[in-house]
Amino acid sequence: MAYEQVYQGNMVEIFKISPYFYFRRANLPIRGQCNGAFIVGEREVVIVDAPPEGIEMLDEAEKLFHKPVTAVLLTHGHTDHIDGLPAWLEKDVTVYCNYRILDRLVPEKAYLQAFSSMRGTCRANFTGVHDKINLYLADGKEGGIDIELFIMGDVMHSKGDMFVRVPALELICTGDAVVEYQTTYFHGADIRGWIYSLRQLAQLQNKWILPGHNPELLPYSYMTGFADYLSVIETCARICFMRFHPELLGKTEEERFDSVTTDEVKVLVEEFFDERSKDVVFLEEKAGPVDARRVVRMTLWEFIREWIR
Ligand SMILES: [Zn+2]
């Protein structure tokens, strides 16, 4: 990446994208952290996502910017994006997230393991975003920094997806609604709502995507490419799903649930991949042979769950 690196440590690298926007590239496989960002105003800093070991991000903010963090913007509620939250909740911050996950983040109500590490009292405020919220950071000049927080109508990657857009940079932080192909994760996803909403998002005027997982920012055209990728996964999972159908038809819910085992799903998807259709070849080109199979299996499981419900 051509951007200036301003920090490196703990398998994290921070890059200056503009005078007020910093991309935090983090490591998922070893550190369990998502990508994030620092948006730096004249007197305060706003961060995007709170990955595990939140204390590290807190130290980075203090070291690099010498200003308090006043807001934490969460792209969704998965652990690699929120487990660092306890480090921030003892500060005077406002946590913004999709209203659908507000309940599980407020410490008194939260059942999350991560919150047991919180020692002090919670000083944070919580704001659930229902449609769209605009934030404004003074930057010492005219105009300041506008930040748009918004959610889409459909469940996409998760039921708690929220988007953070910086209009002046034509940049959008997507969390895991857009990621590198091989890291796509489907548990709790609604693939149809996801594809539909991505195609709507693709209509916006933007140049850059800051994805939940990928070593680089991505050009905005990736939004459409990613929707296309999900469409092929959906097609493949649907074909596999229909192959389950005859033997399960007519059985009760419990029987159907019991009829489908992890091994069966694995074998079915393996057999499907052995047929080497052009969709299978496309998915392997994008995600590699191991993850191409995984994403189809995960989507198939989401279909099975939904069908059983
Ligand atoms: Zn993630």
C-alpha cells in the first residue's frame, strides 16, 4: 500500500489515508482482530470497531493522536469486532451500533464473555442507529469532518450490520458485509438480503471500501464483484439444498433436523465440487479450494436452519 505507515506493533499496522483518517490493518488468524480506523478531529478521535485486546487500540490512539476517543462505531456485533469494548466502556465514549444489537452490548444486559473482564464502572453511552445518524467532528477548519452512520433494511452479513461513511473521502467502512473472498463468514447471515443490499450500496458514489478483513482498502467496484461472488455461492448452496429435499420431505421438524449431519453436508458439498461446474471453478478461483467449499457448506447450513424453522 502506498500510504504512509505511522505505526507497527502487535501484528497491527496503521496507515495515514488522509490528514484525519487512519486505516488500522489487523490480523485475524492469529490475533482474532478485525480491521479498523481512527478518525481524528481537532479535539477528539472516533474509532471504527473495537477488536479484542482493546487496550492496545487505546494505547495507539493516545500515542499517535494525544486526544481522547469520544465515540466507538461498531460495524456489527461479532467477537472480532467488539471484544475490545470493555477497554473503552470505562471512558466517556458513546458507542454507536445497529439498534438490533444494542441489548447485547449494554453491560448490565450483556451475556458476552468479554464483558466479564470489565473492572471499573461503565461510563459509556449507547446509541442504536435505526436508519441514519450524522456525526460531525470539528477539524479546526471550515467544514469539519462529516461521518454518516447508517443501516440497511435487510439482514446482511449479520443482523447488526452498520456502515460508516466518510463522504469527503468517498470511503465506506463495511465491517464484514464486505471482506476478502476467503474470509467470508455466513453464520447468522441472510444471503439473499445481503446480496440485495450490496447491490443497493453499489449505487452510492464512493471510491473506497475499508473492509472488515483484507490487508488493503478495496476499490468501490469490489462491492459489485462481492455481490456477484455471493450470488454464485447462493446458487451452489441452493443446488445442494435441493438435493437434500426428497429424502427429508414429509418428515417432522425434529426428524429433519436429526437427518442432517455435519458429515452429510460435507459429503454432499464435496460431491457437488467434484462435478467441476463453472460456478465451482469460479468460487475456487476467488476463494481457493478449501474456503470455496467452506462458504458453500456454511450457506447450505443457513438454508437448512431457515427451512427447518
Ligand atoms: Zn470480522
